[in-house]
Amino acid sequence: MGVSFQILGPVRVHRDGEAQRVPAGRPAALLVTLLLHAGAVVPVERLREELWGRCPPVSALANLRSHASQLRHLLDSPGRPARLPAEHGGYLLRVEPGELDAAEFERLATEGHAARIGGEPELAATLLGKALALWSSTDPSGAYGPVTAAAFDRLRERRAAARETYANCRLDLGDAGTPALLTLLRDHVTEHPLREPAWALLMTALHRSGDQAGAVRTYQAACRALDGELGVAPGPELTELYREVRRHAPRSPVPSRRRVAPHARDHPDIRDRPVDPQGRRVPHELPCPSAPFVGRRAELARLGDALADARRQPVTVAVFGMAGTGKSALALRAAAAALDAFPDGQLHLDLGGSVADTPPPPLQVATRVLRALHPGADEPAPAGIAEARARVRSLLFDRRVLLVLDNATDAAQVDGLLPVRGGCALLVTSRTPVTSGDAPALRLDPLPAADALALLRATAGDRPVDDEPEAASAVVSLCERLPLALRTVSGRLTEGPHWSLSRLARLLRDERYRLAETGLGPRLGASYRRLGSAAPIFLRLGRAHPGPVTAELTAALTGAPPEDAARALDRLVAAQLAEPAGPGRFHIGDLVRLYAAELAANEAAQTATVRPAPARPGGSPGPGG
């Protein structure tokens, strides 16, 4: 019968129909984290931070191996493939379709939304009802790290959207405010008091049931919630509904196209997306920026000019650079600035190249674009990548659509999507250039020192920077002016008054902790795992003293032939782990060097025949057995 996993509530595992005892604490947190990334290798660096935070104990690696062993005993069955192998510096949990309730919820919710868009409210209500039934009455809880907690937040937002679409379908089908629907909506507004569509649905259901006074009280409660939390009055739709209730006017189902509250724009709900005059869906998938953005005026202008060329013909624009330079933030800012130039829609796909070991293959990328442009289409799945790309081009022909493909890993993921005519644009971000030589490509470097300091000020606040300007400059330098590192380390200052920029600078000067504090390790891991035969040389360079690197020095340190050393340095440059510093000279940043050194130390510990030395705090060791 296999294994089933339930995480939309208390964590439960059933194997061959029998409930299994899930070890509490970090083993359960490890299981949930791996389930939310099922089918992909999760690097050890990320797992350690998820389970122990930014300063894991020296025993973290050994404990992680112990927790993984506990889970293997829980999940593995004799004669069946291993569920939880250690692969490529991380762990991979294999989950089959239908085994994980969260994945089933996502599938049913997506199909339900598409059914409603397609004019099938009865089918949509059935699918969404099944999706909502997968959630336990007890909300998921646990001591999860930031990535896992964010994944649960996204699932809860999807549940909120599913509830509202389900309620809309019930009202479309003539529900007269039955107790079951009213209970669902009352619970919903209690959990999400700032969602105006939720209040509108509850008011409508109450009015349908004949409880006019209850509908009026609901409007008054909505006013108090919105004013108390946001300092705003209800929008025009909710206000007009209130007027209709007061007039005793019969209320029809809530329209499917409504104003989306600002807090919901980061989680687009497909029922709210408009349709163009030809009946085609107009997707708006760009997420709302969630972090301060500083500088990059020249880069934004260059991207804006390149996207403007799409008025004449389809264009591809590429942004590439090392981990942590802010490529995604820049691309999304440029895409938002060009929003009006693409009235037929904007798509956003994260292809996982910044952290994933197994990014989606080209067919999956093309199929995802197809679903976004043509949901619920009653046609067979494409037979292969060529057919999928051809369908995408047909849907984009003579339209003005912007496709933002974030964190691409190779050209095959992004090739062949644009038609020969129309106003479409493809904006791609990647570590290395993945587009043809004809496409404009912008290399993104670390921020200039002044902009990096301004970003620290924007994230940490004016007062800490003004009070300790020398420490602020030191933090900027130790973070190598990388936006990701600066945003990550500034989070320390929000933990309480016991943190200051001086203390943060002292912590970053200690090489045992610097890499872990900046959060750059998992991002560098994605580049390292693609080095191939150059990986051993990269590890050896991590143990070398800081300074310029040459092919001759590399050959002397590693024992490799000079030509092999030169080729390895070329691979490091291509992977954005080193950069040219003049003829025959290369520079490896301190954060990259620290990452290489910690990988090398871990590899030596794993291969030693004696008891391994303790892992260094903040390091990046692999999973071992």
C-alpha cells in the first residue's frame, strides 16, 4: 500500500496502512522540510539552518545524520528502494504522486480554480471541497526554520484563496447561506480579518439566509478590523454591498472579478485574473517586492530600454552574475516598471537554479507556461518539448506578454518559447549566461560601496548606521557588498537591543561564522555542484591563503598539470566562483574561499579512518552516510 504523509495539521505517517510513530522535535522538522522539497536534494547547509538556526552547534552534522537514520527506519520497507538517500551534499526524500497531502491539496486547488474559470462551478466546488478537507482542524505547527515556515505560509494563503473560491462556487450554485457555508466563512474571517473578499462573501451568505442584521454587523466588524490594522476604510465593493443589504436588495453571487487587497497581491488567485476580449486569460503573476531595493539605476534603465524593444518584435533579455548579487530583485523591479507595456499578461517562474540540484526540465517549464496561459484546456498533454513550445508560441502570437524566468540553469529551459511576431519579452536571470549571443545580457556585480551602505541603512535602520559608521562600513566590506548577505546579516539587529553593528562586525570578522551569517552557503552550493571535474581543485584552493590565483599557483597547490589547472580556473569563472583579475590572474572572494575551505574540511573528516574532528561552527559539511 506504500506510504502516506500528512503535514496539513499534526505530522502523521502511515506505512502499508499502519500509523507510524514520528519522532518529535527535530526529526519531525527534518521530515517536514524534506517533504516540502520532495524529489529535490536539500543541501545540508540549508537543513542545518532550518533545524538549528544561524549558529548551529558543533554536533549539528552528527545529529542530522542520526535524525536521517531515524527517518529511514520509519520509511523504508524491505525489498523497496530507499526513500531517503544522501546525494550531492544533501538529502533527497522520494515521494510518489498521491502520497503527500500538501501536494494533493495543491493539485486539487489548482484544478478547482481552473474549473471555475472554465465555467464549471459544480466541478470546481467538488474539487475545492476535497482540497479543503485535507486540512486538519489543528493548524500545522512546529519549530520550523524560515524556509519551511514560509512554505507553510504560502500553503495557508492558498487555503484562504481556495476557501473563497469554494464559497463563490456554492453561491453560484444557489446556496442560500446554509449553516455549513456560514461556519466556514466565519472561521475564515477570524483567521484572515484583512481579506475584504472574505467579509463580502460572509455578508452575502448572511443576506442570502435572511439575516440582514447579521450582514450589517459583519460589515461593521470588517470596518473595525481594516481600520484597526491598516488604518483604511473598506473598498468600494464592500461598501456597495453594505448599501444593498441596507436597501434589502436581493443579492446575487459575488462577482468573480474583484479588487484584490494589497496584502494578497503576492499570492495571485487565478479566479481574480481578467480575460481579454478574445476570452483568453490574462495572468498577472509578478510578486510584490518584499525587501528594500537600493541603487541599480543604470541597470534598470538598460533593462527598461531592452524591454521597450518588444514593441517592435519579441525580445529576450538576460541578467547573470554570482550568487547574492540581487539578480532576481533587479529583474522583478524592471518587470514591474514595464508592466503597462505588456497588457496581455506577465508570467513569473522560479526555475530553482539558485539552490535546487534538480531544476525543472525544459518540458516542465514549457508546460507550466501553457497552464498559466491556458488553464483547464481540454486537450491532451504535449507529446514532447517541441510540441509544448509550439503551443506556447501559438498562445503568445501577436500578444504582448512578459515572461520572467528566474534562476535558469541552462539555455534549454528558456529556448523556443517566443513566437516570430508580437510584443512578447523574455526576461531571464541565471548564474551564467544561458541565452544566445544575440540577446542583450547584463552582468550584475556587487553593489558599489555607497549603495551597499544605503542598503544596510534601509534594512537595519538609520540610527544603527549613524551611531556606528565605522562598524557599518566594516559590515558592508565583510559582506562583500552583496545584497543577499547584507539583508541577511541585518536581520540580527532585529533580534533585540543586545545586537549592535559593532557586535555584528566582530562576529563577521571571525571566519568560523562569517559564511553562515551571510546565508550565502546554500546559494554557492548550487554553483559548486555544477563544477564537475574542477570541484577538487576548487576545494584545494579554499585552503590556500587569500590573494590572486594563477594557473601556475593552482598547479603547484593541487599537483594538477598546468593546462588542467588553467581549465579548472576557467570553470570557476564560468560558475561565478572566481573572476578574472588581469592577464592570467584570478580573484576568489573571501566568502567563496571560506565555502571551499569548509567543504574541503568536511570531505577530509568524512574520509578519515579515525574519529573526525568537530565541524566548525557556521560551516557547510555534507550529510555523510
